[in-house]
Amino acid sequence: MTDDASPLLAVEGLTTTFDTDDGQLVAVDGIEFTVEAGETVCLVGESGSGKTVATESITRIVDSPGSVEGSVRFGGRDLLSMSEPERRAIRGYEIAHVFQNPQDALNHCYTVGWQVVEALQVHEDVADETARSRAIDLLDRVGLANASTLFDDYPHELSGGQKQRVMIAMALIGDPDLLIADEPTTALDVTVQAQILRLLDDLRREFDMGILLVTHDLGVVAAVADRVVVMYAGKVMERGSVLDVFERPAHPYTRGLLDCLPGVGGTEGGIPGTLPDPLDPPDGCRFAARCAYAEDACRTGEQPAEIKTDPGHHASCIHYRPDRDESVLEDAGREPTGSDRGADELPNDGVSTDD
């Protein structure tokens, strides 16, 4: 049961570190964001930005020797201060995960139906026949044709899209309030990607479920997100509504990501440079070494505090401080990005975002 007065999920100061032979690796470094009931929030950024670790830290399923600190409030309850049995009662029930690569998540030695039934009986004490009937209903609910026949198929007999639907069906067993989906369209062709995204959006509407979606694909973000959190090297660079971020990208990193979209900026090979070493993060802004607008002040102290650029739109960049001129970020020679285009032109892989 969640507290209606609070956001569905409120993350503050979330920090995840790993002790390694080479030192302490900081994968997530003091990030914050919220997810409201019935909305989709996308964590976006290059591979290695800390997106997956951040979502796994929310329910404390990070691999050992990971250490998680901060505050993760789910309906007003702090998940990180709970005991493991208390968190286990929430995982899979009120909060469910859909992991990437369903071909690895499913056991190829057992039928699809057996695995859904097993997951269901872990949550509830129900008889085999009742569990089978409910499992078939779940498979049907996620759009799997001939669910009663597919029930007895093995994972290797299913397509990638079908396997991902099975994983979503298993995530729905506990009627979750929050669904965390980590790159759910990885390795799927464009048509199947659109179908999976449409399914997630339909389920969000049907169950008034919050979705936290991890992706590196800005086309996916444009198609399904209500709000966007842009991560880089374990830090939040920018956050705001999907329209704000696409039409008025504030942080140079976000602009660089948008410039790489096909048919937009067309930057070949992506943003020049590489992510900093998480074992030895640089002073100042994590993106400074790759930023065309970086100054000496960007390379000292801590990551710049997030500054409101518009209502509900924040960026971690010194150029938005009151004593600075943000116009230095304007580049007349820059190729058009999402900030120069109408929302109806944003890439959406064929998925409609209309209500």
C-alpha cells in the first residue's frame, strides 16, 4: 500500500559503490529523481552511465560486493532502511523488474508455462490447476497468441519478442505499482520493439502503473516517456519532461546525444571521447573532458548542482548559474537537434504517444 501524498518513487542521494582490487568503484553517485503513479520515466545515457546499477540499487539487488546508500522512498517507505525480508515482500509484488536479454533470464530446460506457474506459486499458495489457468490468462494479457498452446513450449521455440512478453507476464504476477524495465527492447527488430513498447504503455494505462525504463535509445524515449533523466558517469546531467528535454536540451551532453540521432545531427561515431574512469572520477563536471563549452571552472570542485532552467526542468551545468551567461551554450553552426523540431517530428519507431 502506497501513500497517495507522496510520489510513487522518490530517489534522493542514491550512491552505489563496489570495492574492487583496484579501489572503490563509484557506479552511481548521489542521484535523485521521482516516478509518479501512472507515468513513465526514462533513464537514458551511454552504456556505462550507471543506469542499470541505479535501478538495481532501488530494490537492493545489486551484485556483491556492492554497497548502496541514500534514500529510496516507495510510497513514503524507505526501502534502503528496511530489512531484507521486508524488501523481499515488496520485490515482485509492488515493484517488479523486467531484465534485458530474456533468452538468458528464462531457463531453457523447462517449459514457458512451468516457469510462469513456478513464479506465481512463489507469490501465492495456489493449486496447480488454478496456477495454470492464471498463467495462461497472464500470457494472453500480454498479447501472446494461442497462450494455452504456447504454455507447453520451451523458450528456444519462441521468438525474442515472445520471450520478452513472457518476462513481462511474469513481472505482472504480483500486480505491481512500479515496473522497472531494463532495456526491454534490446536485440529486437524495430517492429517488435514498437510492439513491446506499445504493450508496456497499454499496461501502464490499464493498471495506473508507474514505469521506470532504462534505455540508451532516444527513439524509445521519445515514444514512451513522460519525463527523462539523463545520466552520465554515475551522475544526473539533466532531467525534465520529454518535451523540455527534446525541444530545449539544456546540458551539452544531452545535446550531444540528440545530435547523434539518425536524420538529426548525424554525428558519426557518437560523442568524441570516452566516459571517465569510475575508479578515479575527475573533479568538477564529469562531462567536462568531452564538452566543447567546458571552462576551467568546470574542472574543479564537485559536479555542478542541478539548476532549474524551466519549471520542472533542471541541468547540472555551471553556465546556468545566476552569475553566468547561458548563451555561451548556443552554437549557430550546430546541426539541428530535437530542440529545433516539433514534438510530432520526434523519432518514435512507429509507436503512437497519443492518448
